[in-house]
Amino acid sequence: LPSITLPAMSLDEHSTRVLRPASNYLFVERIGPFQDTAREAWQELHQKLPEVQALTRITGHMAVYRVKPEMVYRAGVTVEEVPSTLPSGMGAVTLPEAGYERFVLAGPYHQLPEACGRIFQLIEVRPIPLRDDYFIEHYVNDPASTPEAELITHIMIPTL
């Protein structure tokens, strides 16, 4: 078999401290190992997007997740206003303004598990004071109109 060479992961390991503004977030939540839950949550969210768009204006796409005390994964969208009624199976929360350490991944989404693994290694050895809160993957550009190699994801680590 011919060997296949995958492009190297393009993760900027030099993080930037940022203050993320408050945002309204609608989501589909799954509990359990991310490799089992993330794809399912995104598939369900994509089915609900026409209903969400009929209720409010979508301003972005994000995954919000926790690892401890249990693995919680939320696939969702930021919106201008939280509608008075939500599509079935969706939750809503206002994420408060908060500090994060932002890492940037340039490239395809399939590199996210490797990038996050590397970031977790980095924060174990760097003096980054972590806050007990959700981690965020903010998908900066639209995969429908952006070449895979040019996708940008901000991986946000909650800090004090």
C-alpha cells in the first residue's frame, strides 16, 4: 500500500490571554466520552439550525465542554437573543464575560483532538492558573465557504 502523508498540525503553541465577552449560547448537550458524543451532538444541532434561524440571528458556532467531574459536550451557536421558546432538545445559557487562554489551530477540524491533547500537555507545564469552567472551541470561519486548510479554531482554556 502506498503511504499517506498527512499535513502537520498547525497549532500555535504561544497562547494569548483574552477577555471573552458575554454571549448567548444555544446548544445540544451530550454526556460521555467526546469520541462518542461530539459527532452526534453536532448532527442533531445541524438538524435544528433552520428552526433556530427562524427564531433568532446566529452569530457564531462553538463547542463548549468539560472533562471533570464528567465529560459534558455541548455543540451550539451563539445568538443575538435567546428566544422565548427553544427547539426541542436544546438548552440555552448566557456565557458570562470571562478570561481565557486562547490557542489557535489553523486547519481541518479532524486535527482538534490532537491539538487539544497538545494544549492539555502545555497547560500542565506552564504557570496558567485554570478556572473551573467550560473549555470553548470557537470556529472562527465557515467550513461551507472556507478551504479545510484555512479553517481557524480558537481553543479557549478558562483561566483565573
